[in-house]
Amino acid sequence: MSLRYIETAFSAIKPAAPVSVSLIIKTNSGVICSKETKQMRSASIIKLFIMASAYYFKENGKFSLTEKVQISADSQVEGSGVLSYLTNIQSLTYQQLLELMIIVSDNTASNYLIERLGISNIQAFIEKLGCQRTKLERKFMDIGAQKLGKENVTSALDVLRLFDIFTEKNKFLGKNSQQHILHMLSNQQFNSKLTAYTEYDPLVTSYHKTGELKGVEHDAAIFVKDNKILKVVVLTEGWENNGDGQAFIASFGKVLHRFLQQDV
């Protein structure tokens, strides 16, 4: 089954305007792109860049994952995650906060990491990666910053660049950090989009992170089967109903699952 199959299937299910879809797929046999440089609101996809920067600073001796942080009641924010619903949480390590940020997309955990690492430092790392369309400008659920026009944005091409850094030899992250990152991504708890059809397939291993806001639905995944790697980033916006966005990405995930089941 060739890449042409994916392109044809995507064209058949692609939503009409005003929905916008940014897509990039990288396989052993080539790359498929559609509006891959379009800058979109990142939602929780930006958490991938926060995680990468944490491991980069760790490797350079500027950050310790075992360092503990006191969790205060007034630091809790709404949105995804579990910390704001738990009682009697006194302290957590930054490693645990990273796990919460990725596995259940915890916004409070993410904000602690942003505070510790620094927005300007994270952004400098993003730029060092060459991800020109990715900007971290505010913490999560920061309504005041939003009113000032500050927004977190990214592109499918930039996320794919980050996936390459997670899986290929590079000057930013060593093998041990890559393994820890992939382990967290493999434990992702939100599996209603790209991984809807691979979640229970024992022959496919998935590493991914989702993102959503009102009208925005994203998923970015690395699929591995028989030593073959399929990297996929789907960013979408303009949905009147987010359920339709989730259904579209899940439908595309079904296409990818069929592709993975064949010889690539």
C-alpha cells in the first residue's frame, strides 16, 4: 500500500471550509504535506516543546527532574488534568509534573514547569531547534495574557521537527532522554483521535500527544510497527462542534491503521 493511498483517503474525508487542516506525514518511503507551515493555536501540543526543553536543560545541568516543588491551592487552574481535583497534594518532583503534563495533559503541572524553566528560556530553546512558527507566550488558562493578545502557536512542520529530535540522533537530546520522552508519550491517556484504531492493536506501538480548545482539535503521533516508523501531525481549527473534529481525526487514524497493517 503506497503513500498515494493515504493522500487519496485524506482528500476524500477532508472537511470543507471554514475548517482548516494542517497535515504532515513522514514514512520510510516519503513525506506527505498539506499546509504544513500554517501557524495555528497550539493548545496542549505546545506541551511537547516544554517537555523537550526540560530534558535539554537537564542534560546541560540547568534543571533537575528530582527537585521537588510545593503544590499550593492557589496555583490550581482549570482545564485538563487531575491536580486541581486531588486533595492533600503537598509536593511533587518535576519528573512527576512532566508525567502529568504529558499523560493527562495537566495544565497546573504545565504551569509549574513553565514557571521553573522560564518562558523566555523555553522559547530560546524552541528557536534553537529551528522551529520558527512555534511561540510560547503565556501559561495555560491565563485569561489576562490572552486578553493582551498573547497566544501559544505552532505548526505541523515544527512538531514533526520535534518528533525527529525524539527519535533520531541529534545534538539536543541524548538517547536516555529520548527513551524517557517516548515512554511518557506511550502512556498517553487520551486515545479518541489518531490512535483510536491502534490503541488495542498489539502489533503497533503509539507515542502521541493531543490538544484541544473550542473549535480546535489536534493530534501528533509516532507509530512503530515492525521497525517501521510513521510520524503524523494533524492540526485542525474552525470546528463548530469539537466532536466533529475528533471524529475526523479518528477517521484519518483509521486510514493510517490500515496503512500500517500493510507492508510499507
